[in-house]
Amino acid sequence: MPITSFDPQIHGFHFRNSFVNHLILGIETYGLCGGMAFASLDYFHAGRPAPSHEAADFPAGGVPPEGSLLRDYIYGRMVDTLARNGLTWLRVVGGPLFNPVRFTKNRIPALLSALDSGTPVALGLIGSLKVANAGGGNHQVVCFGYEKSPDGKTLTLHIYDNNYPDETVTLQTDPANPADIQYSKGSKWLAFFMENYKQKTPGYQDLMLTSGIHINLEGPTEEFASPRSLQLDDDGRPAADSGPVRVQFQEAGKPFSANFTVRNFGQFPARPRRLVLIMTDPSDDNTFFGATEIQSAIAPGATAGCGKQLEAFPNEPGGYTLRAAFVNRSNEQIRVPERPATDNEASFHAVAPAVRRVPKAPARKSAGASQAHS
């Protein structure tokens, strides 16, 4: 059952595709489904979450208003979908010899191949072959996985549909004869195809680190040779190999603290449920080192922080890594995006308490020994 790492609750938007677009001469169109599909793929490929805004965060209509940065970004990606896939859509709605079953069947192998490689795709859903109904009868979504029945006669696609935020929608059909296409939300589709998508850097982000993780260590910073795979000796110190590396140390039993700060760089309230510091210990176990509950939304331009202090660091030598994350309204744990020149991770090595040794005086040589070597 190939399922990519795309997650509608992380990379999808948290508001419905309820856009109303005001064009020239008083003409109105509805929806920016293609722009939302392409934008959510942009966030996925950038390793970032989609903005945390919800419908209630927008002054009217439940979507970013015209003139806002997020609306402009989504609208621009809608234009991109038409530029890259317009000829295919024209063939669908304007071709008198168009056969939806053959069209879909011929495109299923390429779709499944992309998903097998771990790549989610933009999917065009065809619901109408009439030119007059091309905008309202068709749809664009993200397909991020599939499964087949044991007999191979039922193909189930896993879909992020921007009309149903934070949900996984499914589409089922017979891949050998996709004449009957069943949609879990009840919509009727005649055909579908993988769209031509090109990655673009997301043009909008709300929650981001103001700077990297700050750690206060009770231990030295030393320079060692840098092995390809950092090996530790019995005291938790790096074993020498080749090439220099600077390593920060924390002595067990000494005080330790770490913290980070996020800022809402967006134009609307940001809605993390909790900020968390995640610590990976020498055994590769992950634990919440620190957590801060966010009681209300973070206003545009406002900040929030998370941190923790220890009076005595645990006596478990080895490498540690701290990461900054937040938990969203769907209880998904998400890495906080970095700004340029910031780092979401901080690493150090814990060592046993320093033992101060008094140097021994050099042994005196006996007279006989001196004569033996003379």
C-alpha cells in the first residue's frame, strides 16, 4: 500500500476552497482548487507545513481576502496550473472524440509509478465535458497514496481534497476498466489524470523561528578530528579520526537549559496548540524536553517561546539533539520552519563529571641506572 509522506493535516490548508474571484466587467468565478493543490505540494516539497490559519481567522468568507499575500500566492499557483495543464483540459472539454474511460486507463500507470516513488501528485478530476461547465464541474486535488484489492480489480486513491480540509478522501475504480468512479464524498467523476506540476518555493509562511535553538551548557567546546560517523569513547567524547570538528559538551550533574522563540510572520492569527522541544538521546529515543501550551492564537507579528531548565543534567554520556516543533489542532507534531541563517536543531555531547587529576612527579633515576646508560 504505497502512501507518500504527504499529510493533509500538515501540508493541506485548514480552510475550505470557498474563494469567490471578482474579474473584469463584474464577472465572478468560484474556487481556486488548482492553486490550493499546487501550493500544498509546494509546502510538502519544501519540508514545511501549510499555514496554520483556519476559516475563522479571515474577516469574511472564510478564506484569505483579495489583496492578501496568501490569497495572491494561491491565485498565482492557480494560474500556473492552467499554464501547465490548459491544453489537457481543453482536450477534455472540447474534444468531440474524447473517451473518458480510455483516457483514464492510459494514465493510471504513470500516476501509480509516481506514487510508488514517494511523490504525491496533483490530480485533475473530470466531472463535465461541457465547455460551459468546465470551471464548476471539474476539480483539482492532491493524490498522495493508493492501495489495490488482492484481486487487483479495485484501485483506491488517497486524496487531499481542498473542499474538505484536514481529511483524507478516497476515490475507487477498476484500473482495467475505470468506467465507474466512486468518490467517498459522493461527487461523480467521469475521468481523472495526473497533472503536470513544477515545484515552487512557498510564497507565504506564518510560524517560523526567530533565531535558532539557544542552549546554555556547563562544559567546554573542543576541537576534534571529524570521523565520517562520529564514534564516542567510554567517556562520551568523540574518538579522533580525520578533519576538525567543534563539539559542545555538557557535564552530567551540571545545570542545563534550552529555549526557542517563534514569531507569526503571516498576516492572520497563527494557531499552534503547543510548542515543544524534542530531545533525542544517545539511544535514539525522542522525548518532550519542554512544552508550552498556547492558550489563544498568536497574532500577526507576535511571538511565543518554549524552554526548560535542569538543575542537573542526566548522567548518560553520548550525543544529544534538540529540535523545535509545534503541535497543531489535529495533534500532528510539526517541525518549526527555519528562517535564513537559523537552525532548527542543536547538538551537543554529554560527558561524565570532570575528574581533576594531580600530575605525578617524574621518577628520579638511580645512580646505577645513570651509569648503565652512560
